[in-house]
Amino acid sequence: MANPYILVSTLVFSAIAVPSLTETRLSWIKRLFGRKAPAAMAAVAAPTIETEAGWTLIPADDPESFGEWLGKDEEGLPFRPDEIPSLGSHLLIEMYGCNGATLETEEIVGKAMSDAAAASKATIVEQSFHEFKPFGVSGAVIIQESHYTIHTWPEHRYAAVDLFYCGGTVLVHKAVEVLRERFQPERIKFLVVRRGLQHDVERTN
């Protein structure tokens, strides 16, 4: 299935520094594929999980209920009894009706993304942002747990944000809170894509 939301820059991936695979760093992977869904998940109604052509997609358009669910989702992997375990999650955020002035400069956008990563307790490795003329900023914060990226269209008051994280240690809902505060969107849509599904990772052919 061709999905326009699942477009990740090859350049960004090539810049990611993979951490050393010590026993400590591998421990979350070992826990991942043998762990039951946390009981706390039952207390929050999760968005509908859609599985199509081998992709697990979780769309939502209500920031409050999604934020509550996302906080529970961070507690560990796998997530629900009916969901296939995965190595990580890719949260795509559509921000509409933003304060256009907050999307115009490399300085403001870069600071927002860096602060979002710090607020989510991610380990920042490197960051790079570029301001286009006459409009827009693109950039990435490379984190040890994967990466956060953004591209902005100030003239349309729109920002496309990707938060890719793994390991069960990133408080990604805190990153979302920072970005909502800085860019002041009037409307938001979310899409979570599970990355590295167990049955695909473990395939031998």
C-alpha cells in the first residue's frame, strides 16, 4: 500500500549513529518479544489499530484522548494483546493552522525540536536544520533512540513532524506537548506506524 505519510529521508537515516550493542542496550529487545501487554493499557481506550498489507497503523485526530493513550503506550512493548510486537514506533503529526511566525526561522524551529527531544528524555546525538528562502524550515534531531524530524510551510501555517523512537524509554507525549505549545496549531492529526514488526524482523527468507 502506498502511503504518503510513510516517507522518510534517506539522508536522515544515513546520519543516524547506531549505539553500541551491549547487553544493556539489547535487554529491551529481549524483553520486547516475550512480554505481555501492560495491564494499564486497559484503562485507556486506544485509537483503532489498522493492519493493512503488513503495516500496523494507528490514526487519531483528537489530541487529548490520543495524548492520554500515547502516555500509556510508552510503558512498554508489546502494546495490546491483539497487536504484533515491534522494535519501535513512528509518530507522524500533521499540524494545521499553526502560528506562521513560529515556522519561519531555523532558530525557532530548531529550538522547538531540540526542546521537544529533551522534554521527552531522548538522548540527543546531533541536530541539523536549514531555513529555505522564501519559506520553510527542514531539520532533524538525531537521538540515540532514532530521530525527530520536521518540515514547515509557514505560508500555509502547516508543519509535518515525525517522531521516531524505540526502546520504551522515550516520553514522546512530552515532545508532543512542547511542539503544540511552540507552534500553536488549531488542528492536529496523528498517525502511529509500528516499525520492525516481529514477524518481519524474524523472517529468514
